Amino acid sequence: MGNTILIAEDEETLRFSLTQGLVAKGFHVMSAEKGKAAVSIIKNYVIDLVLLDLQLPDASGIEILSEIKKTDINLPVIIMTAHGDIKTSVAAMKKGAYDYILKPFELDEMIININKALEHQRLKEQVEHIRLQQKDDMNLSRIVAESSMMKDVVSLVEKVSQTPRTSVLIYGESGVGKEMIANLIHYKSSRASGPFIKVNCAAIPDTMLEAELFGYEKGAFTDARNSKKGLFELANGGTILLDEIGEMNINLQPKLLRIIEAQSYRRIGGTTDLNCDVRIIASTNKDIVSEVKKGDFREDLFYRLNVMPIYVPPLRERREDIPFLTSMFINQFNREFKKRVSGLSKEVESLLLSYPWPGNIRELKNVIERAMILAEDDTI
């Protein structure tokens, strides 16, 4: 289903031709020739983007823009303006308009602007969804630290949270909870209101990872039909977690090093330096020192990332945490599965405490989930 565009334009010929052109491109279109009518439509229908003329019969475009933003602050608005209104158009952008386009314009030019605005809005919503989801996860869970080893980890987290620019390298086996530690660092820091973005360096092909991280300009390569913001740009003011950092191609590592050292970078194909206010947290299950010795990881980048190393021990080395983790997972799945399991039998608890847990916390959680699904009474 196509996006719904609202055209607020009093010139009938332009309104009609624009409507016809957008419909032909697969958009749904609503229109209004007056500003107040446009605001009424926004209040009563789901609109994805507004094309707003600066000069409407009943109010100025700036006034209507203010009303639109009061109704839906996130609704993207593109201003349509004549040459003499450029200063007003710039003022409108300062008040929340996404962009402006000069009349007369070609339909294709407008389509490009619309698609860029919709893509920008989609990315904003995606980042906000991830941020809220991660924050919700932190509210629903906690770091279990009954063992002395995990108490040391939590102490380090508390300290590094107070220094919002310090790079952190979290290392440990798969499934020990490295991502949760990164979450905790972010949400205990002054960056908590900013985005938290996770990137799995092993899951994205080398040829795509640079574009995902740093973005690109239009025409930078064959398929770059429009410019695109990278994840570092979207994470600005917040934190980025580079999971599986040991898998990052060594040819890409100098660009990451530059971000840490200069706090700036360029998009692929770009000529302008972009400032980067992002805390970098990296995590790995590899021995990065060995990777450095083999020549597979840059030594200078390792030292820049390893300003605050945090080792998360495997579950077999902190068995005191197992009963508390188990209780946390039982409570979580009781809510999820609408069950009332109160705990473990002594036999099961003994088995859990003696098992080596090669998959660590992730494996323990999966075992408890499976047991909860199969449980027929109040004890596993």
C-alpha cells in the first residue's frame, strides 16, 4: 500500500497535476486549498507526508506548519515556494520542515524529495523503536551479580558510565551477556536519551558494512541513486555497539580509527567531514591480542578501543549466579506464558549447578523457556 501524501496548495492547476502525477507513481493523495482544511485532514486521517505551499489564502505556510507540528511533530513537511520566499522557506526548515522545493519543479524532482523524506522518517522511527525496545529491556531485566566476578563487572560499568566518550571493549564467550553490559553502560550514562544502535560486524558482508556504518552520497557507486545516512550518523548523541568487532575487515579498520581519533568521518563518495558525537562500545568473543599478532586486527585500533576493557566471565565460572538467573527467567516466562511456576525441584537445581553451560546465559535461558513450556505444575 502506497504512502498517503497531503497537498496543501491553493493553485488548482498545480494541485491537480501534482495529484495526478503522484497517484500515477503509486501514492495515495489527499488535497486542500486552504491551510485550516489541511490541518483538519491531518487530525482526522493518517498522513505520511505534507506538501505545503507557503502562500495559502487563509494563513501563511509558517502558521500552518506550526499547527501541523502541534498535531504531529514527526510528520515530514516539504515546503513548496517561489524564488522570492527562500528566506521564509529556510525559516520554515528551522521550525521543523524537512526541506523546500522551488516552483516551478519537475514531478521527478518532487518524487526524489518525497522518497528521501519518507526514508529519513522511516529510519528515525526505526532508531526510536530500537531505543525504546532496548530501554524497555533494561527496565524489565537486571544484571545478576551475586558472584564476586560479576560484582567487579558491575563496578566497572558504574565507573565507565560516568565518562560518556570513553571507548569500551567487552570481551567474553558467546552468550555471556555482552550486549546487556553494553545496554547498561549506555542507559546509566548521560547519553541515555540518545540512540543505542547495535551492529553485528559478522552478519553484514564486508562489501556492505562500510556503507551501513558510514553512509554514502548519491552516485558514490552504481546503486547509490540517493544519498543515505550511515549508522554512525543515526547514532549521533548516543552509543553504537560494534558486536563481533574481531570480524571487521582490516581494510575498513582505519576509517573506524579515524572516527575515534578525530571524531569525524566522511560518507562514501563524500567530500565533507561529518562530526561524530558517539560513544563506541565494541564486543568480541575472539582473543583480539592474538588477532593483532597475526596481522588480522590493527594494533592502533585495538589500543583505542581497549581504553576500558571489561571481561564478562562464562557461567561455569560464576555458578553462584545460576539460581538468581533462573529465578529471573522463570518470572519473565511466567508473565509471557501466563503461568505460575514457583521454582525448581532440588534435583533440577542440582543439575543446573553442575552442568558446564557451554552456551552460557543464552543456553540457560533457552533451557528454562523450554522447561516452562512443558511444565504442567508449579515446579520444574
